[in-house]
Amino acid sequence: MGQIQTAVDIQTARLNADEYIKNFSDMHPPLGATAALVEADRCYFCYDAPCTTSCPTGIDVAGFIRMISTENNIGAARLILEENILGGSCARVCPTETLCEQACVRNDQDQRPVSIGLLQRHAVDAAMAADKQFFGRAADTGKRIAIVGAGPASLSCAHGLARKGHSVTILEACEKSGGLNEYGLAAYKMLDDFASREIEYILAIGNIDIRYGQRLGVDFDLVNLQNDYDAVFLGIGLSAVNNLGLENEGAKNVINAVDYIAQLRQSNSLADLPVGKRVVVIGGGMTAIDMATQIRLLGAEEVTLVYRREKEAMNASEDEQKFTQVKGVTIRYNAKPHRIQTNEGQICGVEFESTKNNEGGRLEGTGAYFDLPADMIFKAIGQVFEAPSNCGFELDKGRIQVDAERKTSVAGVWAGGDAVSDGEDLTVAAAQDGKLAAGSIHRYLCN
Amino acid sequence: MADLTSNFVGIQSPNPFWLASAPPTDKAYNVVRAFEAGWGGVVWKTLGEEGPPLVNVNGPRYGAWHSGDRRVMGFNNIELITDRPLDLNIREITQVKKDWPDRAMIVSLMVPCNEAAWKDILHKIEDTGADGIELNFGCPHGMSERGMGAAVGQVPEYVEMVTRWCKQYSEMPVIVKLTPNIADIRQSARAAHKGGADAVSMINTINSIISVDLDTFSINPSTGGKGTHGGYCGPAVKPIALNMVAEVARDEQTQGLPISGIGGISTWRDAVDFIALGAGNVQVCTAAMTYGFKVVDDMIAGLSDFMDSKGIQSVDEIVGKAVKQVTDWRYLDLNTIVKAEIDQDSCIQCGRCHVVCEDTSHQAISQMKGGQRHFEVLDEECVGCNLCVSVCPVENCITLRELSVGEVDARTGKTVSGEYANWTTHENNTMRAS
């Protein structure tokens, strides 16, 4: 294998201002009033609707769509938010094609489901635009709950507890709330600062206090919370990333995708972001897709997403794969990174080995190799849970073990979101965790 | 290719599609556009007696009931008869007929209910060269408040009287347009027949209020906050019109009386429905007012292709083809047993059949099989009511199967005999014929 002899090409401002605006506009533009009525009219109002059964938060999908069809968007929003207070962001980021829309009976009839995500957004946006709040606080219970982390699971839990009259304190390590809604996800899925607007909407219920720059295990320990509060909820997400285990992995321009995406999401000027001419993204989940698509939209000329298994095994849905391909990303399946190539101390490419499934179904290298030149390499091969010190709860498959009510093995401590076992790593699953935990905590404190 | 030419009570037209007397036929400009588009004939918008033209409201005249995708399902109007001077209309009718001799030109009329008024206008119309007249006894708004339109049509004696005057003072074919705002449409048709009408046309519009504005609580449409009932038409009225046409077609007293079918005809299929139930031709308004005159293209091509596919040579072969199949409830065969059947391959599992049967009918569709979502008809409960077929979003997924002679009806345990039996002789009928 010969070394690739090219100078590293990483630049800022690869595009002009209009191109950035165009590239980072809404991935799925909102429905207009008439389009929403027409789309709502496609819903058959199924019995025991499969879309509802498929929603991790159990939103009455057929019910809210019927309300949209009668031009009662506010009623529709109430029905949505009753089950999922993060219905606005879920409408934007849920992989609906594998959840509610996958279950739509219209798939069988005309190969196109009702656009449930867009309709949900239509209703929730209408309620937020009207600043319509549906849920008040019950009489003060005098109970105080600490919530660690301010991501979707925690916000859902906090809102559920506030409704019951409890006082909530959220301790967040970062400078902003929202978790991955704020720091992760592709920018074109959450436009116009939606994550923070949604949080403002959620917090309007009151009695939820957020303290920033508070990291579990550094600034405080779980035992402090157990002593000071009546209950604790942990929504601490995944704080570490998987490594490739290759030489030169620590070299400059070998970047964790989650870090770059966080930088992008917080950037005030996309033109300031460094973008390689040729980029290789390694991974097969949503982070890998979001990374590849966004770096391409930032002006990278050649972006190759390399996944070690076959197309069907990819965590990112087929729709997401198509989306990134349409945006100009090349996906190469069945290849695993073998070597990070360098030239005069700078990375310059990745050597991959092709793979196949052997007869036992296990992935193995074929012995065939190929090179992909790269100015930047992004790692997106999964995040892992890092247990904070002095916590003492049981883990399961490397994440916090919880029961059906999201109780951990430690009395008085609940957990949810990506940090818990069997998590689906979805905003909507996190919202459900928070909702269930809030109900469980309320029963624990008030029965 | 099938022959679409039409001869309705001696009036020739290249096809059986006429524009009904309404805004689309108010003046030469519109009518010429219609003829250019291919319409077979027009019934010129109703003329009134000589004198200062009447006036319309300056607020909205039309209202619509929409489906979710903004299709016009029902439509109503409060426009009056023509508001243009009589002599202008007469001049234009004369000229258009001269320029378009192959198209049917019918003139709709409505004058006060006295002999002199009718006699006077009939001569004027005859001079235009028009092919016939249509008596507007149906307009349900405005004009009826002045003793015309539906106010005449609702009194059979007046219908007969005015029809007779028209036959007496004119050589032209007389078509009497019937109002549906009456308990039994056959009474009006019989009256027209007695008066010597060459044909009836039906139906005129139905008294209606479209909706209420939920912000102002005035009705839609409203003028200065007040509204009035308007004449309802469009696709929503078609089933009502079809029944009325069939009632007149199969009435012994009016059998053979030609009918010009009107009421929500939007497509060639609608037209065939009317013709099969006894209409000799059809008149269209709302479809043209919704889409423009070009809709006639589909009507002509569709009817022609349909006739070709069925080996039908002329429209007359279709006229009344379905009338014999219309009967009274009491003559329906009580020994015909049907059961719903769900084609599992085309079922999309929406479950609507189950929930409507469960909630509102006979609990005859199960929803689970082996722990899986699955919808299946329970023959022992199914009465064959057709509700599931009606609500299923997949055409032909649920069908009704007629049990063969010798089969046992799982619901009643009785064997199908194949013998015809109806209510008139049923043992539970205390009034049964002995």
C-alpha cells in the first residue's frame, strides 16, 4: 500500500452565505394550513391504531390527526403533549419511518404513510406560537426532587413532577439545557433554536430550577443528592465514545463526530468551522449519518461514510441513508478501518479491509484492502456510558439497570434516557423514560 | 365509436350533455365558450317578464361545503333569475342559435302566474329560433317569495295550469323543471304530464344552509351579517336526485314521460347513473362552476368509451336500463342471504370494519387471531348489512357473498331455499296478503 502524497486541505468558509442558508434549511419544511388538512384527511382513524402502538410515548396519533382535520390544532397539540411534552422536538427528530409511520396502514395501500411527524409538528408549533400552555401545577407537595442532566429524559421527568406539585432542581454539567437536542443531532432537523424554545415552553410550568456547570462525580456526588432531596432522577446520557483501537487515532484531524456536531450546533457562524476537502466518516448510526451529511453540506468535496456491515444492518434508517446519499455522501458498506495513514505526521487517509459475514454470521475481513484519502476522519462508532464514581447502582450491558418504572437498584434513585439499559437512544424513548419515572416518583413520594 | 347524438323530445344535440339554466348560461359570452368547449346544448338562464331587470344582492351569492382536501362536495346559491334586460337576452339567444345551429338552445322561463304574462313571453322566445323552453318551477330562493319558482312548483294544480298555457300558446317543446322541495315529487311530475309537458327536468336545487360562521354566528354566506337559505346542488345532492328521477320513471302515471336528469352530475359515470334510471339526457351546472367548461371532455370521452366497452351503440339503449331493478322495499327477497367476506391479502388492517360493526352494528367482525391483529367476519353474527363494505378504505377488500341454495346460514341455522319470499307474505306481517 503506497502512501498518499497530498497536502492536507482543511479550510473554513468553503461556501458563500447563501449556500450555508440553503444547505442548513429545514430538512422537512413544515406543512402549510391546507397541506395539513389534506394530509390529515389521508388518515383512516384506524381502530386501535398501529401508529399509536408504535409510538414509544403512546401518543394518540389517530386522535390528534382527526383534530387537525377539524382545524382544531390546539386540541391536537394538547393530546400530543399530554403523552409527550417533547412532542415538538420528537416531531422533528424521530425516525418516524421506523416508528409510527412504519406502522401506518397506508403503507400497505399506497406505499406512502400519513406524514405523522409533519402533522405533529404542525399542531405543536401552532400551540407554541399561540403560547398555549395546557398543564398547570398541582398544589405544592413540599417534596423536592433532584434531576441530573437537562436532556430530554430529564426535562420530561421534570415537567411530569412539576405538574404533580413537586419542586424540581436540575443539575446540568453543560452551559445549556437540552442535551443532545441542543448539542447533538443535525442542525437542519432543529432550526431556529427550537431546542431552547421548547425548553422555555416546558419550563413555563414553573418550579423547575436549573443549575449549570454541575457535573456528577466532580461537583457533587449522588449521596449528596440522596441526603438533600426526596428523590433523584439521573438523565446523564452517554459521556464517552468508542475508539477504533488503531494507531494514530489520537492524531490531529481524527475527530469524534459528537464533538464536532456539538461545535457545529453551538456555532454562530458555520463559515468558521474547519472543513476538509476529503472526509471519511466511520460508523453506521444516526451520528455517523448526521456527521457525514453536515460536513458535506459545509462544503467538503468528497465525503465517504464507511460502515463495517451490510446496508440492512445499519442503525440509521433507510430514509436517513437515502437522505445523506442525495446530499452527495458516498456510503461504502462492508468495510472496516485497518490503518490510519499519515504523511509527515499528518493524517492523509484510511486503509480499509472489506468484510463479509461468514457462515456462522460473524463479520470477518476478506483480506482485500482499499485506501480512502482523507483530510479529516470522523469517528462515529457509538457512545458509551461512563459510570460516575461513588454511585453504586447496578449496571446492565454497561448502562444503568432500571425496572419498568425506571427505578435503579439504589432506593430513591430513578434513571432514564441513553444512560439506561435497553435504551433505544432516541429522544422519544428518553421522553417516555422521564414520563414513567415522574409517575413512579410521584407514587413513591405521595402514597 | 359509439354514437352520442341525442334527440330529446325532438331537440337534437351532438351529445346528451347540456348546461343547466344557471350562471354559466347567463349570456352569449359564456354560452359561446361552452359550445366551443363541446357542450351539446344549454338551457339559457331563466328569463323573467319585460320591465326593469331585477337585482341580485351585492354580497356573496354562493356557498360551498368542502371535503378535507377542499373538493367542493356541496354548493348553494342565492342568485336570482337573469338580471339583464329581456331584449338583450332575446337578441343574444337569437344570434347564438344562428351561429351554433347544431347545439340545443333551450330557454328557461319564469314569469308571474297569470296567463297573459306567459302568453306574452312565449311569442318572444319562439321568434329567437330556440329549440324549446324549460319552465322554472323550482328556484327555491328569492323568486319563490314573489309567488314564482318553487312557489308554483310546490302546487301541482299551478304546475298543470301553467304547463297547459305554454302548450297552448307555443309550438315549442315544453320541459317542466321540478322542485325537490316537496314531499312527493311524483305529484309534480303527474301534474306536468297532465298539463301536456313534453318532458320534466329534475331536480332543481334543495333548500339549504351551508354552515354557521363560528366567530360571528351568522350563516355562510352572509350579506351584512344576515343570510338566507340557498339552493343546494353539487355531488352531495346526486343520490337524492337519482331517487327522484327513478320515482318518476317508474311511476305508472308518468311512465314514458321524458326526463332531463339534473343533480350533482360531475362525471360521465354520474350521467350514466341518471340515464340508466330513466333520464333521456342530462344537465350540468356545479361541475362546470367548479372546474370550468372543460369537464365536458371527460364526460364525452368517458361515456363514449363506456358504451364501446359494453357494445352499446346509442345513448337511447341505456335510457331506463336500471328502472326495472328499482322496486319497493316490501318486494325485496327475504330469502337472499349474504355474508361479508374480507380478502386478507388486500386488507390493510385499519380495523374500521371491526370497530364500526362492534360499536354500531352486529358485533360480527373479530379483531384478533392467534394474538395477532386480524379482522375476520363471524358468519354466525353477520346480517350482511354492508356497513363494513361501505367504510372499508380499500375497494373490493370486503365484499358480500350470496349464499348458494342448500347452504346453511350460520346466523339463523336455516338452509337457503332459493325460493323468493317477501314481506307481503311473511308470517310476521299482520297485514299480509292471504
